Amino acid sequence: MIFLQIAAFAQNSEILINTTIKELRENKMISYSARYYTTNLGQEGNWYYDATDITSDDNTGTVIVNSNGKRFKRIHDGKLNVKWFGAIGDGIANESTACKNALKAAAMYSYSYSFGSLPTQSESGSATLFFPAGIYLISENKAFTNIGLTGRIQGIKITGAGNQKTRIRIAANNWLFDNYGGTPAKSWTHLTFEDITFEGADKTTSSFMRIWSDGQADKEHSFISCYFTNLNIVLATEGAANADHTSWTNCFFERIWTNILALNNVESVIHQFKSCNILGTYCTAIFKTTGGGYVSYVGGSIINGYSAANPSAYNEYRTVDQYVLEIDGVTEGNNRFTFTDVRFEMPSNLAKLVNIVNDNGTSSRTTFTNCGFAGVLGGNREVIRIQGENLIEFINCALPTSTDNFLYRIRTNTAAGYRSIVPTINFKNCEIPVFNSAKVIFEYTDGSGLQNGKITAEGCFKQFPNAGGNVFSPRYAMDFTYPNKSGYALSDFAPKLHRVVLHSSTHAWPYKDLIYSANEKTVILPDGATIINIILIKEAEGINATSYQLKVGNSDKTIIYGSSVSGRYDAEHKILVKDLFVNVGTDINKKTIRLWSNPIGASTPNYKGFAIIEYY
């Protein structure tokens, strides 16, 4: 039944007719010059008859074709609602057709043009497709790309009512978005996804997006406050040239089975993650590249590596190694991967950081800056495996130093033409363990007998305990280079020679060897440090006949590494104790080196002197 009312459109008074979508299709109207208002729940809106259009298909949401072939158009401003097109959002009905019609309408409103050409500013548009709260089941493969258009499509924003309210569910064995396969008949650019959860019906076969590029297609996609869960792959890139740029901001990833990002494009240029959180995955590699690219991950957290001993909150786990990054088969591209201000949590020894299989001469650089590693459980694990012309850096990071240690494996290139390439792991201003053959493994696998690669450290340190707990100290500073050795002991290397100075200044010292004083000077050497030489200088000051002697030893003075001659207060003595080769091990009493004096005769304060300790 049709109801009449009077309404104002712009400055003219026109007839507004309340009706339904069914009635419009059945040609139950009074006048083609009237305006119509559909009252269907979720599909409300104003319509008009477009006499110029004789070709558009009926999509329920923005175009209705009546029984006489007349076309009615919805009046809108480019902000479309998927429910206009018949979507229900109950998690049961297959919403593929409704979503395809909605996307096609948005694409037509935004812009569509021949592949390879660029739009002018006046030709470029934008449309928003809104998914109200609900669960939208998509049972058709590639439903978000197979919408019946050719050319390039740009500028669509797909948004929800919040990532805890709007959920798009992808059926098993399906991609939601996929234009992969040869030269594309269509390509997409400047898509934005916001405030939606994308979830798989089957985490081993449901995937979100795969994009193909030959250097022109699929650029500038943004993901804002989206939640990705129970998926096999979140994003895969394919093609012969760059896919330019994807940006992920405040996104969450949970229960991802294989990869969050799989870069199979030759130059999949830039992928930026900002304040994202990977809450728990079982990925064999969270980020995997067999192509190339630049991945930047800033802020947020990454949790990976669930095992039977420590399963996820869903009581799920895998029994395979689970890396944050894997590089394999890359032949060109930028190959730069950075993680900055990220908190890593590693709940089992299956949780690992980087696996670089690439050994063909193409280089890569992976950098961890200001990262912390908390919740490292499950014992030792080879957290880094590196070979080829590749560099891994840790800058200002706090790495595990005991109990559940990180192990590092450096492999010789298997290809004969690349055996001279030196893979490198570098630590700068980090808290690190003292390395030994149990923590760093140099390996050759091709029978050549050649081992190459190195680990370097600059300005690194460890914690040391005191009465108030653990504190950081530059006195633990360690610089070294461990090159080209397999199954090494500390003496196999040519580490950097360190010098540390113990200076008494001018103050009263204790008068007996076994009495400590707060004025005595100490320094804590790194675990495994080897003392080579000690230089003792007893300074002359004033005129005094009292004699005293300088001594250098361990913390409780039970071991004396070197001592000066006994001499007058006003006489100077310089003593060099060479080639000690004393390894202090890990005992804090032996690692703490003390400088003290032993007066002879009358007690007189203000004894002065200093010691220079050289160690590897």
C-alpha cells in the first residue's frame, strides 16, 4: 500500500511517497516525477526516477529496476550502507551477493577507468561503505574483488561500527580480496578498512587479502583499528614489481596460522605497522618474504611461539618453529626490516626471531631498536639463524642474559660463488650475555670446511647485583668482534682489548688487607673476561716517610693479581704485571676487582695511586 505525504526537496515542494522496495519493483507508483521513501528496516531512504539510465543493473541498494524497466536511484552522498543491498548480518545468511553489489556501487561512485591510466583530480571520487554491527558471512571466494568491473578502482573506505561489533567472516578455502593471476582485469588503489574484525571460519584455509602488482596496481591501502583473527594469511603480495604501500595502525592480530604478511612480490616496497599488537599467533613466520620489501613495525607488542607446554588462551599450539621474520629466496628489492619500541613475548622455545635462508648474494638488513624481550620461557632456542650477505642489528635492546637464553647460528653460504660473503650480527648499547660456543654456533653445511660470519658488540653491558637489587653499570661495557670460527672457545677470537682504570683519589684508605673501606675502588668485569695486564702506579705526593704498598685483587682480597713495591709516600713507583691470562669466570667475587693499599709503619692518610687493568 502506498502512502502520500508532502515534503520539501531543495527549494521546491514535491510529492514524497512512502513505499517499499518490493512495491517499487512491482511498478506500484503514482508518478515518475514524484520522490519515493522506502520504509524497509535498514533500507530506508529517498529515491527518484532516472529517465536517462537504461542500463544499470538492479542492486537493491542504490538502483531498483521496476517491472517496466524503469530505474529508480537512491539519493545519497557516497556514504553507502551494506544493509541497503540486502545484507542481514546474522552470521548465518550468505552475504556475498549483497556485499558484492555494495562494493560495485561504491566503486562506481568512486571511480573506475582503464588499467594503466591515471585519473584527473576532477575524476577522482571517494565512497564509504558502512557495515553496521553484526556478523557478515562471506561464502564466495574473492567476493570483494569479483564485482563485475574492469579497470582501476580507487578511494573506497570500508568501515564498521567498531572492531568488537562488526565482524566479516570468511568461509573456508576462500580469500576475501584477491586480484591475483596474470595481468589484472581490474586493480585497486587507496582502499581503507577501519573498525572491522575480519575472521576466518577455518584458520588453516580462510585468508584475508592477496594483491597482484606489476608496478601500477594496488597501491596505498590502509588498515585502521581492525582486528584479524583465525586466518591462514592476512596479506600476500604477488607480481613482477612493487605493490607500493600498506599502512596498519592500531590493528590487532590473533590466531594467525601461517603468515600475517607474505611478500612474494619482487619489490613489495613499504609496509608500515604502527602501534599494532600481535596477541598470539602460530605462524611459521609472522612476516615472510620470498620477494623483497621494506617492513617497519613501530610500537605495540608481538607474542609468538605457543607450544604444548604453554598453549595460547584458546589452548591451541603448534609443534613447529615460529619465527617473527623469515627471508628466503629474495633476489632483489629493498629488503629492509625494522622493529622499533616493540615488546616481544616468547612463551616457549619454539618462539624465535629471524630465520634468513637467503644465500644467493642478495643482501638484507634487519634492525631491532629499543626493543624489550619479556616472558621468554621454555629454555634455550636458536633465536637467530643467518647466512648470506645479511645483517641483523640490535640497538638499545634488553636481551635475555641467563636461564632462557638466546642462541645464534651463523651459517656459511652453500653456494660456492658466495662462500666469501660474511653474515653479521651486531649489538650496540644492548644488555647482552657474554657469548661463548654454547650461545653462538658457526656452521658450514656444504663440505667446504670454510666458516665465515661474525658477531660484533659496541658499548654493550650486563646487569650486576648489589644489595639493592640489579642495577645497570657502564663498568660492564663490552666491545668485541667474533669472526670466522666454528665451535670456538674464547681464546679462538681476536676480541677488542679493554682498559679500565681504578683510581684511589686522595682519601684515607684502610690500614689492613682484610678490612674493607667505602673509599676503596672496585670495577666489575664481564662474565668470562680474561685479565691480561695490570699497570700499577703509586703516585708521589708531599714529603712523608711513611711507606705503603698498592695491591690489586678480587673483591674479598683473597686473590692478589698484582702489587707495587713497598715505598715511601713521597716516592713514585710504576709496576707492569704482564701476561696474566686470568679468566674471572662468572663468580661475582672474582669478577669484582678491588684496588687497595697496605700501609707499613705509622698510619698516615691520603695515600694515592691507580691501576690500569687490560682484559679481553
